[in-house]
Amino acid sequence: MSDGAMILVADDEQECIDFVQDALADTPHRVIAAHDGAEALAAAREHRPGLIILDVQMPQRNGFEVFAALRADEALASIPVIMLTAVAEKTGMAFTGADMGDFMESAPEAYVDKPIEPVVLVQTVNRLLAQSGA
């Protein structure tokens, strides 16, 4: 991991993309961004990142749709995914990776609620990249 991995961050809020880039600034990883679900899938296919961070609520295709498309694509299915959401903050209803696994028959490698704690994000990214060998 010394050279770092490419990380795709897909979020329709530039503020969130900037936050993730800032949180990962002291790591060797390179961050590329997508601003909607369609752009995220295109970037994943083009760049084959080592990790994808997906917002749940995005235009074009939401995070669940992008996640399903990633898992259905043999070339992309093994890329670790961190799902980000503000659903709990906005609605007061918790939604976990296990819930997503029950709903979609596949769970992301990690699920992080917004607002994001930078230390937790960096630890999660590093753990998943180490586990995947990226």
C-alpha cells in the first residue's frame, strides 16, 4: 500500500467530496470524484479504483443502484465499497450495512453515517484496502 490506491468518491455534494479529499490528504491514496451515480459507474469502469466511497442519495442513479451495478459487473464486483449516508441524521432512522445486505442480497464492506468522523473514515479506508490487497 506504500504507493497508495486510487479511491473513487461519488457524492452529489462537492462539500462532501472536498471533506473526503481533506481527510485522506495525509495518506498516500489518490482521490478521484464523481458527482452522480452515472458518472460514478463510468469512472469505476474507466479507472478500476482500489476502493469506492458511495453516497446513497445522488442524482442519475442512487448509491444503491450503483452498488448493485458494481456487484453485477464481474470486472468491478470485488472492489470494496463504503456507503455514506445522512439518512439517520435526516430521519432519525438507522440503516446499517446489514440492513442493506438483507435488502439487496449483498452488503458493502463498510457503511458510514454522515457527518463523517475523519479518523474513522481514514481507518476504514486503510483497513479495507489492506484486506483487499489494493
